[in-house]
Amino acid sequence: MDKPLGIGICGLGTVGQAVVRLLREEGDILARRAPRALKLAAFGLRRDKPGFDPGAVPVYRDMLAVARDPNVDVVVELMGGTDDAKALVELALTEGKAVVTANKALLSEHGDALFALATQQGVPLAYEASVAGGIPIIKALREGLAGNRIEWVAGIINGTSNFILTEMAGAGRPFADVLAEAQRLGYAEADPTFDVEGIDAAHKLSLLASLAFGVPIASAKVFSEGLSRVTPDDFRYAEAFGYRIKPLALARRRNAGLELRVHPALVPEKTLFAQVQGVQNAVMIGGHAVGPTLYVGAGAGGDATASAVVADLMDLARGTQHAMPPLAYRKEAQGGEAALPSTAFHSPAYLRIVAEDTPGVLAQVATILSSEGINIEALMQKAQDSTQEGETTCVPIVLLTRAADEAAIDRAITALEALPAVRGAVLRLRVEPFAAS
Ligand SMILES: NC(=O)c1ccc[n+]([C@@H]2O[C@H](COP(=O)([O-])OP(=O)(O)OC[C@H]3O[C@@H](n4cnc5c(N)ncnc54)[C@H](OP(=O)(O)O)[C@@H]3O)[C@@H](O)[C@H]2O)c1
């Protein structure tokens, strides 16, 4: 048996403690699966944690000391945040140690520099746990689908957003109510911005897109739109059209460049993707040879995330984890890899327009859309959902368009909102039919 792989874990919160539990409880099985045993060699713990017993493993208050400990072969960064975590990962790589991290915020902000450093040092920087928790999606992209040109990646990669939209759909409750419940249940943070505005999903999508398309990690270039404008009525209307509303993260290669976007979207209800409920995550990948493949599972939680962290450690123990990450793929990148602005996106749209219930309004709506070359796929006028504004009765007009350039849809929305009969803002949700992908 080779010398054990010395593991230094920095940050012993939800994920860190779950990793320690897994290594302690499943040590025998893990040892049989790799030529090197996994050995806990150091903990980085800035203060004692009630209920956590380090046993005989040395504890450092200074995280950087873990990276310098000669018994540590791999530093496992599970602290979160971007400043101290960056300093720790940089030091570990500089010391020639492998790094395993679950930190998508760190990688989306500093990943290019850190992967460059790892490559220069010839050491692995592994990050399976940073996207979709327990789902081995990095491995699927990097290894299982290595023979494919990746055409698109679509994900439900923020469990909080999926929980909120699932509850809104099932119970017909408004966004703010369900968000408050998600916070009570511990699914959403006190400040939910990262989740409900799509920032967390944009971080993860930028990592997936980098690997899929060989482009730099650029979460700032991911277009994102939050969930707060979706109402319970929209779920009913979408259902009547045969769709569900899901928190979609999409990276798609087009001739002109890459569409990188995170927003609520209508997806056909008969697709497996639409059936992914609650805090579950899913990632669907379209490869040119294999076609669409779907991966579903727990996207968060200590044990599920620990499963991914330990998978990276097992790769290191087997010597199968290389210093390859996105950089090796980068060399393959050819033209058309720039992120497109949202005006260049191309998809069908769902529009909800509230308008006076007077003759001729539908004709005006149709005229505006057709003047922008946008075809209507389906249309409903929901008289039963009418509202009264003084003497005037208003009704929602809900329609699906065929695929169109987003710039044309933007112009049509501006023109629709300028119609005297239209009240308030028009809601536009993008539609992802998948079949056309
Ligand atoms: N939880 C999940 O389901 C999940 C899923 C996927 C990925 N992740 C990622 O995994 C990482 C850890 O998440 P978590 O949920 O385990 O977080 P957590 O429960 O808040 O634990 C983080 C731990 O790191 C320590 N820590 C934080 N900043 C530190 C610093 N600057 N110096 C020293 N120690 C520091 C904290 O110490 P104190 O206790 O002293 O504050 C805490 O014990 C994050 O990057 C997160 O995005 C989490």
C-alpha cells in the first residue's frame, strides 16, 4: 500500500463536518477502492465548534498553517468566501499541494488565475462539489462526455429557486410568502439575493460553460434575471399552454457566440427536466454524438456535497485527478466563443399583458408583434381573471410567441406598453422548448 494521502480540511461547517463523518465512517470501503488510504492530517478551525471532535488530528487556528503542514498532501477548502479562501488556495498550490474546493464564488471570481497557478505548479485543483452539490457533473462533462462537442448545458442549479417556484406552482402562493417560508426552513439565506436574483446560478453556470466550451470563467457575462415578477397566475397560464416554470441556467453555443443566461423559463411539462421539484437540482447536457443526457440529484446539503468532495479525494488517491481543469480545454476554443448580449438571444417568449377589455386590443397586440416579425404560437384572453380599474375592466392577455430575436421582442414590449389600452408592465418569460436544441 502506498503512503496515505494526508488531508487538511479548512472550514468545518456543514460541508466540512460531513466530509469528516464520511471519511471516518466509510474509511474501510474507501481504502479498498484506492491504492492510497485517505488520512485526516490536519484541521483548520478558527474557533472550537460545539459537537465537533477533532480526535487526535492536529488543529490549526491559522488556515495557512494547514497549507504549510508537511503531513498535508491536499488542502480541502470548505470555508466559503473569496478573500481568505483565495489566499489559502494560492498558498496551497504554491506549496505544491493539491486543492479540493466546493467554493463556486471563489472559482467564478478567481478561477482563471487559480487554475493557471495549478497548471504552472503541476498540481490538481478539483472542484466537483462547487456545481450541483452531489451530482457528479464536472466529471460527466470532463470525462464521460469527453468525446463530444458540447452544444448546450441547461440546469436547475439553485435549489432555493427551484423550491420557491415549485411551491408557488403547487400551492398558488405568491413569491414573497414562499420566500419567507424558504427562509424559515433554512433553504434560503436571510439575504436571499444570491439565490433569487440568479447570482449563485450564474457562478455555477460560468464554471460549467468554461468546461463545456473551453472559454474563460466569466460569471459577470452571464445574463441573469430574478424570480420576483412571476405570479401564481403565470403558473396556471403556463400549464394551460403545456409548460412549467423552472429556474433555468442555460449555456448554448451558437454561431455568433455563447448564450449564457439564468432566468425563470417555461419548459415543456412532459420533459423530465420539468419534473425536477423542490430543492432538487438537474443538469441536462447536449453532446453532438450522445444527444441530450440528464443528471438529477441533491444540489446541496452537507452529506450530498461531501459525496462530491470525497469523490475528488478518491481521484487524488488513485492518481487520476490531473491538473487539467478548464485550461486544457481552453486550447480547443475556436471563434464564436464570446458571450452574446441578451439582445442577441433567440427563443420563444411568454408574454402577459394586462389590457382594457375593449374591442380592437387584440388586433393592436397582433399588429405590433407582426411588425417585428414575431409569430404568435398560442394566445389566451383570461376573462375570468379580469380586474376592475374604476369604470374600466381589464383582462390579462397571455401569449406564446415562436422563437424570435430578443431585440425584436424587447422592441415589441416597449410598443405594447405604450398602447393606451395596456396597463402596467408586460411580463416576458423566456421559453425553452429543448426539442429545438
Ligand atoms: N452547504 C451546502 O449545501 C453547500 C453545497 C455546495 C457547496 N457549498 C460550498 O461549500 C463551502 C462551505 O459551505 P458550508 O455550508 O459548509 O458553510 P458553513 O456551514 O458556513 O461553514 C463554513 C466554515 O468555515 C469557517 N470559516 C468561514 N470563513 C472562514 C475564514 N475566513 N477563516 C477560517 N474559517 C472560516 C466557518 O467558521 P465559523 O464557524 O467559525 O464561522 C465555518 O465553520 C462554501 O464555499 C459553499 O458555497 C456548500
